Amino acid sequence: MRANQVIFAILSIFFGLLAFVYAGWAFITYGGHVEWVGTVGLSLVSVMALLIGFYLNRSFRAQGGDLPEDRLDASIDDGDPELGFYSPYSWWPIVLATAAALGFLGIAVGVWISFIGGAIFIVAIIGWVYEYYRGFFAR
């Protein structure tokens, strides 16, 4: 995380200098007038990079130690969190994708198809949520 802080600090300085150079170049090119859209845009990108770097700095100090990515002696398993459970043999995500496809098709072709997609969506989301309460995988 320390490397990310340094990168965003460098980006903030870079875009701040670039905004200054852009404003000067526009002032020379356009005969004494500053092109405000580019100057303000580059200045705001510099501020955005500074805010992201500040957030990373505060997060780094609040976590109380180095992340596994920051340590040279860390292994891959140190940074591997538990991301949740995914059912490998579930067919409900395919049914949900079909419902979403029918919903978007209804927007493009006819609204009545969206109602069919909505009904399939309700059945599919209930089936996906309660998948482990019935049948072979019941717990």
C-alpha cells in the first residue's frame, strides 16, 4: 500500500505541473487567454490523485500493520481472503441471465417481453437464494 501512496503522490504532482504547463501554453498560443476547460480538468485530476493518496495513507495508518503485498517475505496464501461460497453446480445463474436478456430485449423490441423476463427473474432469484434448502443439496 505504501507503493500506491507514492504512485498517487507522483501522479498528483505530475498532473499539477501539467495543468500549469497547459495553462501557460494556452496563454501563449491564444494570445493572452487561458483555456479554462483543460486547465480546470487537469487541476481536478491532480486533486483527485491527491485525495486517493490521502485516503490510502489514512487506511494504511488505520490498519495497524503492513499488508502481505507490502512484505517481501509474504507468500501468496497470506493475501488470499475468504471471498464467500459459490455453488459450482447451480443452474440458477443461467436462468437469471436469461431473465436479464429478456428484460433488455423487452426494452429494445417490445415492453411485453420485459414482463416475461420479470416473472422468470422472480422465480430464478427465489430458486437461487433457497437452493440449499431443498433437494440434493439441502442442509
